[in-house]
Amino acid sequence: MLVYSFVLNKDNHLFPILLNFNLFKKLNRMEKPTTYCDVVLLMDKTNLHRIYHDTAYGFPIGSDDELFGRLILEINQAGLSWSTILNKQENFRKAYKNFSVKKIAAFKEKDFERLMNDAGIIRNRLKINAAIENAKIILLLQKDFGSFKKWIEHHHPKTKEEWVKIFKKTFKFTGGEIVNEFLMSTGYLPGAHIKSCPVYKKVLKAKPAFLKK
């Protein structure tokens, strides 16, 4: 038997999720399932939220293309659920040329129209334009700093508020929640996992930047 329940996503917003009845009972027996970790750890290991939580959320990313890919996904989540983005993540990867900064920066009008007509991704003009323009900006950062990653490290550490100002000044479509989640999900800001979460220790072993004060 399947039932709908509302749980907290990684942004601490309620979202509907379909659960089997046993999992629903487990969730309701918990005194206070207030975090993404609390809820996700009850899910099956094949659930997209569980996979993301266990293997990607909060872990450092070394590749500029993958860092940029995470930023694209976070920008596209604005106004939507993370479930929507997780379900479309492979479509995004294909549509945006495996998140290649160089290839996306070279997108022309025909590529923009292709993306606008791709039902597998989020067809929003502002978000698509932000991906293309931000790729061009990252190419300049790579030229000046050596890499997108090194540009971030050049500014690290900062408070969330300071980071938001830097990103808003540098990139397009980068509001507070987008910047916070991008930096938290890539290990530059703490908070992806509660300390009692078993994945938290794995994140620490990966030496995220937030450990460097």
C-alpha cells in the first residue's frame, strides 16, 4: 500500500512524497523528523533522494564542469522541488553537453531554442540564459584564476551573506537560496548533514572546504 506524506526536502521546505505504508508508519513514529537527513535515511537506497544524500550532498567536487553542473541544477530548482530536478538530472546532463563549461559558453541561438524545446529539462528562458552567460563568466574566471574551483577558494572562507553578494555580483540568477545550497552541497558551507547522520563522517573524510577556517 502506498500513501502520500509531506516531508522536508534539503531546503527545509515541505514536499509531497509517495511512501510505502511501512515507511509511512516509521516516519510518523519518529518524534521529530525535522531534517532532510532524518527523512532520507528512511528511504530505500535506490531512491534518488537517498542516492544524492549519500553520495553527493556536501561532498567536495574537483571538476569545474561538475561544479558548474551543480550550479545549473541549483538555479533550475528555483521555484520547484528538488525531486523535480533529481528526476531530470540526467536529461540536464545530456542537454547541457555533460556540463562542459567550454561547450555551453559557445551555445548559439539554435542551442537556446533546442533547450527551450526540450521537455526533459526546465524550459525557462531566464534559467537557460543564465547557464549560457554564467559559462562565459566561468571561462573568464578560469583565465584569471586557473579554474572556477580556484576562484571559489580564493574567496573562501566567507559567511553565507558575503557569498551571496559575491555571486550576485559575478553571476546571473544567483539568489540567496541558490548560492547557499550550491555552496553547502559542494562543501564550502556547513549544514548539508546533521552531525548524527552517518554520511556526515564520510563528508568529513573527504575534507570539505568548510573545515578550513
